[in-house]
Amino acid sequence: MSLETIFRGLFDNDYTVVIGIKEFLYCIGTALLIGIITALCYTYKTRYTKSFVLNLTLLPAVVCVVIMMVNGNIGAGVAVAGAFSLVRFRSVPGTAKEIVTIFLAMGAGLVAGMGYLAYALLFTILLNMVLLICNQLDFGTKKNNGKYRTVKITIPEDLDYAGVFEEILGEYAAAYELVQVKTTNMGSMFRLTYDVVLKPAANEKEMIDKIRCRNGNLEILVSKQETVTGEL
């Protein structure tokens, strides 16, 4: 029994294009190389986990094999698309950068599975070069990011929070907005959350001291303003 017979599918016939062992190994080897390149480039100046890097390494090879096995079969292609769509609902939502990198790995694996190995490598190298350049230049970083703050102020329940801090925030902030009001400490206190854009010359400590005098020296938290999770 020859190797060609061993690796021949049970449902193959004279009208089916059979992938040779040599071609299969070429495609898998190229896909693994693509995964390694993508994983190494992603880890440059980026926080990452071991599982995600391993995922980027193996994902192109997995997609490559699936595309080779589909081999023009429309029904199998639709089934594969449905299976991949289920993965989205079984995984924790990631950042926009993680999602784009996963699509990059899947796209390169798809191209390799179609047999265009040189195009797959070229695609991987070009896009990862762009990724490295953007990481090096901190492309997309907000200018004056230190101005954007989230201020959480705890007040007693008997204090009317409507407009009580308007004067102080207007003195130190170019713009501010009350985005959340929450009860705390068994309903005996309120916690107000403001999104604030500080003025260039604003003294953050002075602002906090004035708020302390107004809220009875209760807890005040000033933190970096985070981008909304649902926005990409």
C-alpha cells in the first residue's frame, strides 16, 4: 500500500482533485511559519498572554488545513463558515488589535490553503511590518491623554447632587459630564461619576481638595478615562 493510497479520502473519485503529500506539507509548513512571524510581531511592545500567542502561531495552519480539505466543496465551505462563527460566542471579547491580528492570521492561512504560498508570505510580511511600525511610533495614541479623567465622588444621601460640584468642575475642567449616579453603602450614600477634560494648567490636587470640602471629606477617586468597551 503506497502513501498516496493511505492519505486518499474514502469519498475521493476520479473527479476529485487530490492534494499530494508534498503539497500538503509545503502548505502546512508555510502556514506555521506565517503563524510564528505573526506571533513574534504581535508581542513587540504589546501586552500579551501565552495562550493568545500560541493561538496566533497555530491558527494559520488550522485554517490552511480546513481550506485544503474543503477544496471547492460549497456545502463543506458553508458548514465550515458556520463552525467558525460559533467560536465567536464561545470566547471572551478581545481588543480591536487582538481581533484584527486574529483576522490577519486567518486570512494568511486561507491564502496558504488555496496554494498561493508566496502571496501568503508577502501578505503576512507586509501587514506585520505595518503593525511593527505602528507599535514603534505609538500610532493612534491620544494626544494630551492626561487631560481625560474619570472622577468618582461619594456624597451623603442628604446632599442634593444636582449642580453641587458644577462650580468646582467648571473652574478646573474644560468640559465635564455626569455619566452615572449610583447608591452605595446600603443606600446611605451616592457615588457620582463624572467624565472630565482638565484644562491645560489645571491643578488636579487643588480640585480634589475643593471637592473634599464640598462632599464632607468622603471618598474621591480620580482615574484615567477609559474608552467604552463596545467601541472599536
